[in-house]
Amino acid sequence: MNHTAPILAALALAFTAAHAADLDWPQFRGPTGQGLSDATGVPTEWSDTEHVAWKVEIPGKGWSSPVLSNGKLYLTTAVGDATSGITLRALCLDAKDGRTLWDTEIFQPEPTVAAAMHRKNSLASGTPVVTADRLYVHFGHMGTAALDLTGKVVWKQNDLKYAPVHGNGGSPALVGDALVFSCDGANDPFVAALDAATGAVRWKTPRNTTAQKPFSFSTPLAITVAGATQVIIPGSGFVGSYNPKDGHENWRVNYGEGYSVIPRPVFAHGLIFVSSSFNKPMLLAVRPEDAKDDATETNIAWTQAKAVPHSASMLVLGSELYFVSDAGIASCADAVTGQIHWSERLAGGFSASPVAAEGRIYFQNETGITFVLKAGKKFEQIAKNEIGEPTLATIAVTTGTIFLRSEKFLRKITR
């Protein structure tokens, strides 16, 4: 009898499951939260009719990016208006055919609570987080919730009140057993963590910013430095590092009056890359190692003021840092030194964050055009793909497939 065969089969199954999990897209900007995919066979060319496996209309309006787990897609939307009533919803679709598996109402906010809204925002802009057994959805000042993967609500939390400006734009981050997000409103901004199992508030930490405009929208990023986890959350006037267990502020780096900060940080080569956003964005490369208290004078490695994004997050692939300004100037810089390798104008305005797959960078503009560039120190455009419909959500990537949410539809794009 071959006693090794069952063991080998179990190992193969475990490897396959682990690899499949790696190719899921469980949060804003994918597995690492930084726009990087290990998927292969990712499409490079498409249109609204070519290489579209399916295209389904999503009810209501929402700019949350789709997330993917175990063959299922999850996203949020807001249906209705101030007259008919507003319902904030979570949806699950079959990734194979786009069929809606469930559609669950989470909140019915009062019209006055939902009123503050930027023209590019929506009531459902926060991207969900999905795990093996839970879906976490976040609607900013209107509330946060956890569902099981059949669509049943496990808990709701809407006790964290603050006055929004332009609505909610940030997504939550799952850090250990806590759901962390920013609450940077019109006054008294703070960051908070909820117990992922119960929704109870774990901690609230005031921003204590001196910026005249305290509102911002960034999504947290958890990093590990010297064996310890830090949660990096940019806000108005500074980027802060927080202890995920108790919310204690570890250190901060100031950037003046920068406000309405949207890009999620990225971390590579021992550096955190952030943008100070409006009105004149500054790109800062911050060294978190040994940072303490106010580290502005000691831990900034380099800065850049040209063609820096207000809205789109940055991306590091290999030794290069890629970013695109809201006006459409894409740039590639040495991540360690800040030296610019190239800077080229792409068409249109940009809000969605870039994604990397198979040595390519995908930059998606607000009119539905995705530019596919070859990664490297020389500018090389591979393709320009148009769907003819506004897009603000960031794409999700898996093997052989891109999921792209536009104003009205979700598309599965394949080769």
C-alpha cells in the first residue's frame, strides 16, 4: 500500500487552496492593500464589447471597488434618494456568470445624515473587506457592519458619530481582530477600531491636527517594523502611526496644511509613501524605523512636488514607484532615492488607484479608459482600452480576469 499518496494529495490540495487565496482580491487594492497581483494571464486589451465575459447592471450608485473571495464578488451600493428613501446595501455576485446570489440591506440613513456629498463621491464608496467567513462593509459616518457569507447581518455599528465633509471616501482595514478606519470629519477628527467579532468600539484616538481643514478620507495600511505591527493612517496635516491594540499614536510626520487626503499609503524598501493631497500635493517617502513622536525632521527620506496625486494611491513594483496625478501625468521614480525615470501625460483625470500584474501597470481614468504600461525605467504603453462609461472604482484582478466597476455596470474582462 502506498501510504504517501494520501499525504501528497493533501499537500497538493493545501497548496492549491493557499494559491487560490493568494489570487483572491479581499480588500481595497488587493491581498497586500498595495495594488499588487500575482495573477497570470491577466487581460491587456478590451473594449465595452470585446473580451467581456459578462456585464451586469448594479442597482443604485456606489464607487466601492469589488472584492473577490472563493469565486464570489462583493460590493456595496446605495439605492434610492432623499425623496423615496435611501437604502445602503451589500451585494454578492457569482464571479463565474455575474448572477446576484444575495442582496442585503444594511442601513436606512436619514436624508440629512446622507446629504453631504462631493460630486465624485457616493454613499457607498468604502470598499468591503472579505475573509473566510465574514464580509465587513463600511459607510463612514452612516455606519459599519459585518455579515456572514450568506448575506446575514452579524452586527451593526453606527455609534461613531462625526460631521462628514463630502461624505465618506475611506475604506476599513482588518488588522488582526480589529477593523480600523479614519473618521476625519469637519471637526474633532479621530481614528477608530472596532472589534471584528462584535462591532464594539475598541478605541478612539483623536488626530490633534493643526490643519485648518481637518477632513480627510485615507484608508489605513498595516505594516511590520522591527517585528511590531503599526497602522499607518494619513490625515489632514500629517501622517500618523498607530498601535493597533490600543490606538496609541507611535509617531507622526507633518506636511503642513495638506487636507482631504485620499491615497492609501504604500510600504516598500523600508519606506512609507504618502501624498499630502489638497491643495498642493507633496509626495513624502518616510522611514518608519526608529521613528518617535514628531519625526518630521528626522525620518523623511525624500520628497517630490511634481505630478503628485491628490486621489489615486501609489504603487511600488520592484525598485520603482509609480503614481499618477489627478490631471493624468503618470510618473515612475526610483523608490529609494526619488529620482524620476519618466513622467508622461495620459488622457483624462484620474481617481482610481493603479494595479500591477505580470510586469504591467494598469492606470484607469475617470472616463473609462485603462492605460496598460510596461513596468520599467522607460515609458512604454502596451494598450489603451475604452469602455465608454465613467469609472472611479479600482479594478480587481485574478487569474485571467479583471473585474471593472463603472457607473452603472460591473464587467468581467477576460482574454
